[in-house]
Amino acid sequence: MDLWLYIFAMGGAVVAIALLARLGILERLNQRPAIVLSFAIFTGILWTRTNLPTGSSQFISAMADLGLAGLVFGAGLQFRISRLRALSPVAFTLSFFASPLFLLMTAPSAFVLVQGLTFSSAILLGTALMLNGSVLERRAVTNSASPDSIKKAISLESAAAMSLGLPLALLIEAVAMMPMEIENGLLFSHAFALPAAIAIGGATGLLVGRLRHKKLAKSAPQQVMWELATIAGLLFVFAPLLHASPIVIVASLTLFWSEEAKLSEAVRRNIRRQIEMLVVPVAYVLFGLVLGARLLDANALVLIFVIASITILRVFPRFVLLQRSEIPKDHKAFVAWFGGAPGVATALFLLHLISSTAIVDQEPVLVIGVTSVFVSVLAIRISAKPLANHFARQARISMKRRWYQRRSA
């Protein structure tokens, strides 16, 4: 009976999402993440207080996996790994080094500050906060007076951090689950599912990308994208039968496909925008309804850690890594602040962890996670326009100062 109920619920959700997208409502909601998340959390608190029924953890986790697969599909199409450093040295540095540094700083801090949190759970918490699958305030970045190279760096870093960080997060989760799965054999463990997914998804991506390389130049790119999305959907559905990770198989498919098939930047950006329009508002609503009530359990130590994680622990390593970059100081501050903040990818990964056996002390992790996402979304939203204008104004002043110095020299 539960299976038919879930199928009916999923069918109704798909129809509702398609209708909202058709009416343009999802696009408007996607531009207001703070309002959507706040309303969802408030509704989730009321829902929990009135003891209304909720879905099973397995079903919620499956929905989160579907959302993460959608985000990683759009992110993996934004760049070629072999060309990322040439496209944007800033994005390359931040995606490969800033996120791991953030994890190394965040996990010990959470373990020390929050009582009742084991070190393995602190690592998984830091892993969740490390993900930044989409820029929280894309309009503030796009409409700012910053150079196109800076805007491109922020967008590419977001895509690379999602495509590479999510498999790393799942690997850390799989390692934490190994002691409980080893008795069933390595073949059926989550640790085996990751390399299997990389092999199957990567091989499929290389093959399809090479076969459809010329097709992109002769036909509408949207047609090829629908074909790729269909293949990704089939791999996602049948991945458990192949003992492969559904999310990683989609990530590998798109990353290896991007290495073989060429696609214009405009088409890549449009694909990601369409996917985020469908995923982000729905993800925040689900996140708020399921976990919103845990926001009331946050204490002073949790708030101290959350504020530190989205400010000092996040911005400091990013700013240090950018010191060797040749971009102006004010642009460095702009990139450091508007990237790497916990957002929709963190929310979905926390929902994914609901049914995971990798976390022994699940409640502290979820309380900190909900608080982090909520504070992060509000902080970035409130500071977006004034800080973007400030950084752009300071950058223009610096450029004029350097121009006058060169003229007077």
C-alpha cells in the first residue's frame, strides 16, 4: 500500500512541478530562496507541532538523491575538467583547494564546539556544508559591475565544486559505513558502488559524447540534451541493479560527456538555469517541511559554530588562496564572499543522510545543518546587493588609482 501511495505522491508532485514551471511560478520562487526557505521552515514547524504524518526517511532520501542528480547533471555540463584551469585559474584553485580546506577547518571546529557530536559525524557535517551546488544570489553576481571573468569564475567554481565535491562527499559517507557493511561483502557495499558508477557512467559519457560530437553542430543542441538527460535518467534508475551509486553515475556521465562533446557556453548556462529552476524551490520546500522544526533545537554553541562556518571558516581560506591570483583585492573579496556558502546542495545532502547508517548521532548533525543553511541563505540574501555594489565601487576606485599612477609614473 505504501508503494502505491509513494507512486501516486511522486506522480502528483511531478504534475504540480510541471504546472508551476509552465506558469513561471517556479522561476520567480527560484529568485527568492530566502522567502521560500523561511516559509517552508515555518510550515515545517507547524506541521511537526501538530503531529501530522510525514513520509518515510527512505522516500525522502530518494527524493533528495533525485534532486542531487539533477543538480550534478547541470553542473557537470558547465566545464571540461581538462580545460578548467585554462578557462578560469580562480575557479580551478577554489574548487580543488578551498573546499577541502574548509572541510579540514570545519570538522574539528564542530567536534570541539558542539556537545554530543562524534568526530565521524563532524566530518560528515563538514562535508555537507562544503557543497555549494548553486550560487545563492545569482542575480547579485550577474547584475554587479564586476568583470565577466569574475562572474565566470564564481559560476565555474560553483559547478566544479558540485561535480567534484558530491562524489567526495559520498565517498566519505561510504567509508563511514564500511564497518557495518563489510560482513555482507565488498561487492554490495557503498564503497564499491562509487568506482562502479564512475566506470559505467564515464564509459557511457565518453561513448555518447564521441558519437554525438558532430550531431551538436548539425542539429539543435536541445535535442541532444534531451537524449543525454534520458540516458542519465535511465542510468539513475538502473544504477542500484548494477551495484552503482545513482548520483555518481550521473556525475561521471556528464563530466566525461563534456570532455568529448563541445557545447556553447550559452546553451550550458541555459541548461543549468532550467534545472535549478525546477530543483531549487522544491528542494528548499522539502527541506523546510522535513527538517525545519529542528531549527528550534539550536543553542548558543550551535549558533556560534554556524556563524563562524559561513564567515571566518568559509571566507578566510578562500581569500588566502586568492592572494596569489592577479585579480584586484576588491574582486578577491567579492569572489571570497559570494561563493562556497551552504545552499541547496547542502540541504539535499542532509536530506540524503536521513536514511544513512553512516551517522550515529544524527540529531546534532541535522540541527546544525538546518541552522547553517537557514542562516547562510538569509545572510547572503541580505548582504547581496549592498556588498556587490560596495565591492564593485571599490574595484572601480582601485582601477582609477592604478590608471593615475601609471600616467604619473
